[in-house]
Amino acid sequence: MSDEVISYDPYALPPEEIQEPPATAWAALRKIGPGIILAGTIVGSGELILTTTLGAQHGFVFLWLILFSCVIKVFVQIEIGRYAISSGRPTLGAINELPGPRFGAHWMVWWWFFMMICTVVQLGGMAGTVGQALNLAFPGVSKGTAAAFSGLPSLAQMVKDRPEVPWAVATCLITMALIYGGGYKRIEWLTTMIVVSVTLITVSAAAALGWTDFPVRGSDLLTGLEFQVPSHGLAAAFAVFGVTGVGATELFYYPYWCLEKGYARYVGRADGSEAWERRAKGWIRVMHLDAWVSMVVFTVSTVAFYLMGAAVLHPQRLVPKGQELIDTLSKMYVGPFGEWTRILFLIGAGMVLFKTLYLACAANSRLTADFLVLAGMAQAKSADHRAQLIRRFCLFFPTLALVFFLIGKDPKLMVTIGGVAQAATLPMIAGATLYFRYRKVHSALVPWRITDAMLWLAVVSIFIVAAYAVPTQIINAFPAPPVAKP
């Protein structure tokens, strides 16, 4: 953790940190950043694996749902960001003030901890998928590793049986190095570089399909915008709604990144003065810009992945799954553009999943430090002490993800487990956001009526989808064993 993190408490609101909000749109754009980090977290396993798989299975028919999912949940993100900036409270601290049963901390704080463990299983799946991609790109590394362990036959055999393991180990070690020694600024800078690169490559590939044997025609896009919901694809579509766009984990993460960026410190303590109201409104407008710029970025990337699956994999009846997951996904590029693109895709896929892995581990480290304090299991007497807790978890979570990967066999199933937990949590955090909006936000900072209307539409949609999707996903992920015939 750099001196940047140790030198101040991101949750403190000292008067000397107060700043006036930017006066121009260009100046405001230079102050965005938390949303880009969020976009880096969002465009990961859900988009590369589940969204592409949906396109491969059902063609263009769910394009409208992808767009709706990416746009509508931003209104929940904005409201939870509004309360964080105006109050200076991070997500778990705000939730801990909700009414309801408490077990040291509020019950929903404990639920977050359960969901987080499930999403670390998902991160294990990502580590394994990164390993698959890089092993396919550079198979000689695993062969050399197995040969190096020839004196340890059991270990050498494991590498031969699962050649992605050395790459997964290296991925988790690099993750530790990046998040242990870097504060917010490094995370923002590195994420921006990766997000811009991956988005440009993915969008360019989708656009270039028009000059291949797998073009995206205007009629295909119109079909995808007809609001169709075929019954055989309903469960898959609802699952994608839960993991595309802003998900439950991202809603928990966003206020933390906003606080570390400094938005709440710039506003200062809520004293009800005209100056405070002016600053709060100004920095909340910056947060709005941040959220909508990131929405454009992750929506464009998500749609590009979906179109690649629908245009290339669907006509060939290729569905990514199991140990052939990454190899099948690589055919999105090999089929239209030739074998030379295979290694480029494999490296790009590794980058997509890696950035989600390291960003999720960085965010989980911050939230877990807060969780322990709220639950009475640790103390954060100073900014230095909190930074020490965060550093420990920056080592712990990549290690735990690696353990889950080594235990697990199917990366797609591991991603699904995290998706189920997120889908169950999404209505909870959405409901809490409504409480913040109507019971906690200062009267001078209430949003426009149209924003309120869209917030309610988002919350209602989330509850409807969760009511159907969660039981269905659990049944599909963990089917009952067949009954033996007498």
C-alpha cells in the first residue's frame, strides 16, 4: 500500500481538504475515475463468458436486454454514490445504519460477507480461465514447468493434467504485487489503460465482422431490439441481467472508490450551509458524469462481446463450456479473421479477466477491513491501522481465489456460483438504496423526478428478475441427482 493510502483516512472529512467543484465540463472530465475502475470490474467474466454464451445460444434476440441491463442499473449506482458523497460513509458503514436485526453488525453486512466469499469462488474461476487462455497461447511454459518438477512426480503430473495451473499461480502472484504496493492512483491509471485497450480491440473486431463471412446485418440488430423473450432462453437471459452492467458487487464497490478519489472530502462535513449544498451538488454532478461515461464504456464492450457470440458462434452452433471454454471463445476471432488472431484473442481474454480479478481483490480488501471493524472483530484506530488490514487482505484474497481454482474443476460453474450470489444480493442493495434516497439524503440534494422514476424502474426490474432467476440458477447449477430406477 503506498503512502497515498497511509497518509490519510479516505473516510475522514477534514476541512482543509474542501475543494470547489469544477466549473467546466472539461475540468469535470479530468476528475472522473471511480466509474472507469468500476467498468474494469464489470467487463470481465460475465461479459466475456456469459454474455458471449448467451449470444452463441440464442443469436441476436436478447440484444435489447443487454442494453436495458447496462443502462437501467446505473440509476441505482448514482443514488448510492449520492449518499456516499453527501455523508462520507462507505457502503458497509451506510448499510450498518439500516433498521433491522443485528449480530454485532447489521444482518445485511453479514450477508455481504457471504456473497463476497461466493464471488471469490468466481474469481477462482477467472484465475483458471486466465490460465487456460495463456496456456493455449504459450503451451511450452506448462510443459517446461512439468519437466522442471520431474523430481516431484505428483506435482509434475498435476501440471500435465491441468496445464493452466502455472499460469493461474503467476496471475494471482502478479495480482498480489499490484494491489499490495499500489493505492488508488495506481489502480485508476492501470485500469484506464487496460479498459481503453480492451474496449478498442473488442469494438474494432465486432465492427470488422462486416467484411467477413459473419457480418452483423441491420436486420439482425432490429431483431435484437424487438423485446422478444423466448421461453427456452428466459433463465439464461435473467442470469445475464444479473451479471451484465452494474452488479451487486459493483454497487458495494462504487462508494469506496468515490471516497478514495476524494469526492466526499472535497464536499466536507454536512453542516447544511449554502456553501456545503453548492459543493455537494457540484461534486455529485461530477459523480453523475463519472457514472455515465463508465456506462458508455462497459455497454459498448458488453454489446461487442454479445454481437461476436451471436454473429460468429451461433451460426456454427458453438457454445463455450467446460475445459474447452476459452478454445471455443477463441473461434469468435479465428473463424472470421483467421488463425493469426488466435493468440491475440487469448492474450486479450487473459487481460479482460485479469483486470477484473485484481480490481475485485483490491475492492474486497477494503470492504473486508470495514466488515471486521463493524462486526467488532478488529479495530481501525488510525488510517495506518486500516491500511495494514487492507494490505493483509490484498495478499489473502488472490491466494483464496487460487485455492478455489485448484479445488474446482469447471470455471464456468465457479463463475455461475458468484453470479447466483450476486443475483440474490442485488435486490437487497437496491432496496437499501431506496432507503438512503428517501430517508437519509439531504433534502437539498434530492434528484430530478425522472431520475426517481428510473430508479424505481430499476429496483422493480431487479426484484422481478431476482425472483425468477435465483431459484432457476440454483436448480441449473446444482441439479438434483437422478433417481435410481427400481
